[in-house]
Amino acid sequence: MITKVVFGTPFRTDAITAEVPQAEMLQHFQVNAEGAQTLFTYPLQHRDIVYGLSETMGRVNKRGGRYISFNTDTADHTDSNPSLYASHNLLIVDGGEHFGIFFDTPAKVTFEIDYRNSGLIRVLCESGDLNVYQIEGSSSYEIARELNRAIGRCYIPPLWAFGFGQSRFGYKCEQDFRDVVEGYQKAGIPLDWICMDIDYMDRFIDFSVDKQRFPDLAAFVQEMAEENIRLVPIVDAGIKVEPGNPTYEAGIRRDAFCRNKEGGYFRAGVWPGMTHFPDFLNPDARAWFGEEYAFYTEKGIEGFWNDMNEPAIFYSEYAKGPRKLNFYLDMIFGKFRKKKKERDLIRDYKSFFHQADGKTYRHYDVHNIFGALMTRASSEGLEKLLPHRFLLFSRSSYIGAGRYGGVWTGDNSSCWEHLMLNLRHMPSLNMCGFLYSGADTGGFMGDTTRELLLRWLAVSAFTPLMRNHTGCFTRQQECYQFDGTEEFKSIVSLRYRLLPYLYSEYMKAALTGDLFIKPLAFLFPEDEKVRDIEDQLIVGEGIMMTPIVTEGATTRSVYLPQDMTMVKYDGKTFTSTPAQKGTVTIEAALGEAVFFILDGKRVPVGPAITNTSQIDWEHLELLGNGGEYALYADDGLTREYSLDNLRILR
Ligand code: GLC
């Protein structure tokens, strides 16, 4: 049951598409208006778990932390950082009472969840205009599903987007991409797509290609297609201010850019230098921006990642001096510079304006919806431009954007803590309607190690978005750059052998408003022992993943809430062994993976392949001890999705 409480005149975020009746505020919430702000307080009980706030630091259980929804371009993924790239203002309280609550406002919101042992949830919204959605249900799982259904059907990528993707900030010319394809092919490691980071562009200008380094992009896309590889270019939010730049000129003609306080167009410095931001809040500007993707689709491109859409600003017409480029100074001068940077950014965010519903909005007041509306603009444009599905994922997001595309979790680092963070983000993102999601596998900042990358791949093998991506000053991070490529082949091939299951489960979840990845506690709510487990996750309806995420370890202990089938994959064979409820120790050397199949469930796996084009849906082996499996299979490309495509395997 979902109801909403309306405060003031809320901005229409379109986060929820279902018709929702209005109601009173849940009993135990206290609401105080504090000037223009609104404060919600709720007394927590001792054993309550609080889920939600998916793209934040900390644990899956958000108790003990302070988090701020204010979308930020930040590589500082440490627990003291309250804001990352997205705002997902959902809390699910699980314990004495059971309910979900979604604070639907694009303004800044501060959450303190039993912070400094206050025993309270305190939610301070920097706006008096918002919808508060309350979701009641018999369990946290039911509440999360209810929310997913109310958001509306989540984004469905093509089958190839479930294949493995390789990326790097720094592939500069056609040959760099050919080298990647060759490297993977020689090592026999599967691959489906390669990202083109900003280096493909002419001076980092969106909707442009450097003609010297990519003389004929359409022909190059075709050349890659012959190897069954898709190219996936990046698109940034800012449009380079430059007469002669067709996108800039079209944006001016269509009056599609954000205005500054003097009434001109706001100018912000990002990768290409001074840019204007498309006014994604304005439906006409969104329609125009979506049309611009024809630049790529005409060249045969079917996949995109949208970036810098918090929006990131390095410097502006009001705050001079490059920000991001001074990253190292930030590290030296620490907090002082960071505070100044934040102040400058807030000044910028208060200095530009949007037009929507016949009104003018100050950016700062609607900040958190900007990236989500960029995703919406591209997604709606691509739906018109392409006859079939496309890959689309974004850095910034807000609840509801999961209908239009996926997300990746931004500039993490090559460290074991961030591998664990990846695991923690996955179930929470699913609760908020972002099923197609994943992290930069191997880590973006800093040099990865062979061991970390192998263990990370064994986690990403289960996440819908599986992409190895790294920054421009890091070591080569492609799987074939390391000694002993057999072990990389083993883990990536595990992903491809599991694809029939992963795709089928994703489609079933998407079409029924279910979650794809969930915490153990969602399935076993009666079992006290699973309440704190965050390094074992349920993937689809049948798999419990149990990755090794500790440096130097080849064993780990796993808690089984019921009898299950243990499956070990060594690169060639799946070996199944019955495992009994309770705690067991598993062993997985590098290049091996161990996971479990829930009692009564089956998992279809295919033979080893090196590309999604080779999936053979007719010859699947069923793992697990259950009876049958309902397989969802379709052509993986058209938009003719339907549960009629289910068929029973025995
Ligand atoms: C941002 C993105 C990163 C990308 C880089 C260059 O930092 O998060 O993934 O590689 O910009 O485009």
C-alpha cells in the first residue's frame, strides 16, 4: 500500500508514475516546519535496520550515519563524505515497525540515521514543497517491490549490454580499440563492448569526433561490429560554447540552455572549456537534446554513457580557477580547499536557472533532478531514433531515472574497501529502481592489482553492468595486460556461462517490478543471523553470491540460512555439492568462484562462449536441486518484451 502526503506545492519530479492516494503522515513521524525547511523525525527502536539511500557511503544498513542528498562530482569515496553522484531519498525501516518512506524533492536533503546514537531518524529537507510517499507492506522486500512497481517499469537494455565491457579514460585512436579487441581475442577472454571516453571527441566537445584519430567513425563502428564489438561513447552534460559547434548553435536556436542571473546563458567550465548546460527541466530542451544523439545513431552506435551530469563544474563565469584540475592541491591542503570548492560550487548552483511548467527555477533548488532528466532526455530521444533497445547508463541519478537507463557508481578507487562498497551499493540501488547498475570493475583511481581485479571481476560477474574502467593516469587495466590470463578467462567466462540465468532473471524482475539483487534478509526475514550480512547477496531468485573480498584470502566463511547447493566453478566445470544450513568455509583460488543455489531453485547455464552473439538458448544445463526453471528468452534486442516469452525447463 503506497500513499502520499503533500507539503506545499511540490516540483513534479515524475519519480512515481502510479496513481497514489493522499493520506496523513505515518503516526510516529513528527513534522516541523523550520523556516523554509521541513524536519521529519522518527524514533528508532533498538533492533531496527534502515535500508535505502542507495548511492551513499557506509553500510547497507544506514544506521549511525549522516548522508546528504546533493549530487556531487567526487572521487572521495570515504565514509566522511556525505554526498556522492545521486540522490535516492528512500528509507525502509525494518524492525519494530515496517514501512518505506520516500522524500520526493529535488532540493537538498540531509539524513541523520541514529547519528551519534541519537536513536532518531532526522530528515531535514531544504524545502517546504515536497511529496512524501509512504509504503506499507508485510516485509522490507514487499515494500521495495511496491516502490519499484510505483516507479514504473525499469529500463531494459539489449542482451549485449549484459556482456563484458572494457573501458579506459585514454583510448585515443582507432588502433587503441583494435588493440583491446585483439588483446581479448588472443587471450580468449569474452568481450562485447568497449567504451569511448572523452578522448574520441574533438577537444572534448560532445557530438563531435576527432577527425585525425577517427577519420570515419561510421566505418570504424562497422569494423568493430564485424568482430561483434559495440562502441559505447560517453556524452557529457555541458555543450561547448563555440560558434561553429552545431550542437551549441542548435541549442541557442532552440533556446535550450540554462540562463544565468543576468538573463544570458550560464557559462561553466568543464572538460571542453566553457560550456552551456542544456535545460533538462524544460521538455522542449529535452526533446532537442535527445534528437542530438542522431549524430551517433546515424553512425551505427547503440550504446551511451552520460557523464558529468550532477552537473560537474570545474570553474565558472562567477568562480574562476580550475577546480578539478587542482585535485592534487586539494589532497595537500585538504579540508580547507574542499570547503572553498564547495562554497564556490554552491554559488554557481545558485546562479543559474531553469524553465519548467511555465515557471523559473533556481538550479540550486532542483539540483538533484538534473542528471536524471539528462538520462530521460537521451532515453526518450533514443527511443525515437532507434527501432530497438539501446545501452544507456548515467553517473548522476534520482529515483525514477531507473525507467530510462542504468547507473554506474562513479570514480571509485582500486582498493578492497571499494570492492565491498560495490557489493553494498547493489541491493540498495535495486530497492530504488536501478536494476541495470554496477561499479568500475578494478577501480577507477589508482593502480589496481591482479588479485584485486580478479576478485572484483568475480563480483561484477553477477551485476547487470559489468565493465572494467579506469582513469587516465593508472596502469593498464585490461584483463590481458596481466600474467596468467587463464584465470581472467575463467572468471569472465563464468559470467557468460551464467548469462542465460542472469538475463532471464533480469527480465523477469524488470517486467514484474521485482528486484534483481537483494540482501539476504529480504528472503529470510525470520533468520536473525542474516540481518547484518552484507557480503552475501541474492541474485535473481536462485543464486546466493558469496565472493571473496579480502586481500590475500582464498577462503571465507559463509552463512547458509537453509540447505543449499554449493557450486564451484574452476574455469571449465561447475561442481555441485549439497551444503547444510549453518556456517561453512568455502575455498576459491584466484580464477575460481563459489556460489550457492537456493533450495528448490534451478540455474540454467550455457557452454563457454566469448560473445553474447553466441548464446545458445536451446542447450542449457540446469544446476541446483529444484524441479523446473522458468526461462525468459527473447531476441534480446527488440522491444517486444512479454512474460509470454517464459518457458519451463525441466
Ligand atoms: C569522469 C567519469 C569517468 C571518466 C572521466 C573522463 O571522471 O566519472 O568515468 O573516465 O570523467 O571522461
